[in-house]
Amino acid sequence: MKMKNYLMMLCVAAAVMTALPATAQSYEPFVPVYCSAGYGGRPVVAPVSEITFSFYGSLAGSDGATGRIMRGDEIMAEGPIEVSNYAGQKRTQSFATIRFDGELLLPKGYDYTVVVPEGVLWFEDNPSVRNAELTADFTVPAAVPPADHSIKDGSAVATLDDGLNSVTFYYRIETKDLGDTRVTLLREGVPVRTLPAKTTYDWDLGQTWVVSEEPLHFEKGVDYSLVLPAGSVSALYRDDIVNEELRINFTGDYAEPLPVINWTWCSLFDESDLSCIGDVKLYYDRAVSVMPGKMVRIYENNGRLDNLLAEAEAETEVTREDGLWVVTARFGGADLSAYSGYALVTPDDMVVSADGEMAVGKGSVTPFGTTTGIGTAAEATDAPAVTAGKGCIIINNVKPGDRIDVYTAAGMHVTSFAADTDNARIGVPGKGIYVVKAARKPAQRICVN
């Protein structure tokens, strides 16, 4: 009887042991130290070949386990999970790495999630606790995400240079130039020149700085913008992720007057038939940009400029002829033959320098036809009379000892001397516009043929 009861107890115990698992398991969230995709909120802007979760402690993993990248409910990629451990002096750090086949160029402009299924990872010192599903979110941006720039919108800026007054666009990713990067400078909303720029990167950040080969000064109170065109800069390892247009707006704050630009020749000076004035061309000896809406006008030269004969808008497209920059106003066949003298009037700020130091056009009043040259202030009754001859400048009504100075329209000195008779004839290097300053007479522009 005792033997029968003993055998029955053994059978019950065996049945209970068969019904229970050898080791009870549970699933708990494993909190990683980091995930390499989207770490610190950074966008993913490079091809993806692997994604790693890192933990403290010695990790183990199931053979054949895989992780995946999801876009919504769509599996974008899947790969095996490899586990490795590194034993440091203070702690062991472990890594669960999902390795993908090749380098994935995930479509830009989307959010993604990397997933490690539950139950495939455990710590070696506690194998009964397995991981709950591990996830991490990241973004592949549609464009290079801008961070900031070195001056605030609306700031007052006097000077741009490569030193303390430099201008830089910053990014939250590593970047590179896609070609010959140039930034457009706008004055009052109008493009007036382009400036070279250089893009570089360092420690997960990028920047583009504007290269100013010489200091640029900006007129006080005038609105300017620096624009980096879209597609100029890309992510360091993905050429398809490029910048959108970036713009810095500021107001000029340079107190001193800027240098002045004058045209050096006008096509009207070569016209013999004034019955049908078509294109009037103004020639400049430096690169210029034309501000829109600027009118070139022709008046009767009656001393009052109150009889407007014709006007035309200066075209914003600047052309080149014989090494000069040409601004054209199309008068469309204006008939000036009924008058004997004319004055060509150009407005202030019609042109702005397109390279070199910042300079602006100065308005001018230049007679042509039967008279040449004009004074800008009341002249003494005994002031010298300045006229143009063939290849020379003629000055009458001078007094011995009167000082005479001659400059080109660009400001280059031609000659200076003291008169020794009551008239003077001055040879000049070639045809063009000259500025003559004679005693008792304001400075005067003269056209020499």
C-alpha cells in the first residue's frame, strides 16, 4: 500500500513539472543609450547601410532575428540583427546592429521607424527578461534644413568683408557645394551682382560663407538682401538633398557717400541725323547693373529743361561692346530735328556697380547738338567758356594764371596747368567724356569727338 501511494506521488510531480516551463520569461522595455538613426533629433541625410541600438550591459540575441525600417505600414528594408559587446574598465557596452543589403537611399521627405521585434534580445545576466518591441523614429528631409545665419533679418549692416563683418549661412547637417556657389546681392529688391561663396562642414554641422574679395559698403537707409539660390548646396553624402532658397534681409548703414559711376560715351554724340532717334546707348567702363523703372529723358536745351521732347526706360539687360558695358534706352524714332540744342538727362541711381567696390550712378545733364557741356551752378559773367573741338578741349575767356584741371569721366587725371594766354587748346587721349574745372567756373562735362 505504501509503495502504491509513493508511485502515485511521483507521477503527479512529473506531470506538474511537464506542465511548467523550465524558466519563466517576461518582456520588458529595453531603454537604449542611443539609436544611430535620428540620434538627438538629427535627420538622416546619408545612405543607410546599418542602424545600431546601444545599451549598457552584456547583450545576447536570437539566431536569425531581423530588424526592419518602416514607412507607415510599409516595410522599406529588413536585415539581420548582429549583437556585439565591448567590456570597458567601468562597464560593458553592447550593440544590436541591423545590417542591410547595400546602401539604402531612402526616399527623401518622409518619416521612418526602425523596429526590433520583441523577444530577440536579452541581457546575459538575466536571460529570463527579453526585450519588448524596440522602435526609433527618424526623418529623411526633403531639403537641407537651415539653422541660422550670422546676422539677423532687418539688421543694419555697414560693411561686408572676410573678417569680423562676414556673412554666413548655417545648417544642421554636414554640407558641400554642388558647383560654383554664388550668392546674389539685391538692392531694393533688384539683383545687382553675385558674390562667390564657400561651403564646408564640421561636427555634424555645415555652413556657407560669402566671400568678399574686397570690403563692400552699403548705403545708409537702403534695403539689401543676400540670396543663396535653391540647389546650391547639398548634404555631404546625398547630392539629391539640396537647399531651398535662403535669404538674409538687411538695411545699409554706411554713413560715407559711395563712389560715383559716370557713363563715358553716348551714342547720340555720333548722330548726325536727329529726325529719327532710335536706340540711345550709354557706355560705361566698368560692370554695372541697371535699376528698373529708370527713365532717360531728352529735353530742349533752353537753359530751363522744361520742354521734354522724348523719354525711354533704361533696359535692365546690360550688353557688351568693345570691352565696355552698354545700357540702352529705346526711343522708338523720336524726331528732334525741329530743335537746335538738346540735353540728355539720366537719373540718380540708374546704375549700380556689378563688381568691385560698391558704387552708384550719379544723375547727369549733358547737352548735345549745337552745344557741348553744361555747368551745374551759376557762373560768373567773366567765367571761362569751355567747348569741344576735334580731339581737343577749347577754353576761351581765361586769364593768365587761371588754373585748369582735366579728368576723364572715371576720375583719372589727364592734365593740370596755369593758363598763360586768354585761350587754351588742350589735346586729349581720345574721344569720350571729360570733366573740366576752370577758374571761376563749376566743373563741367565735355564730350570730345
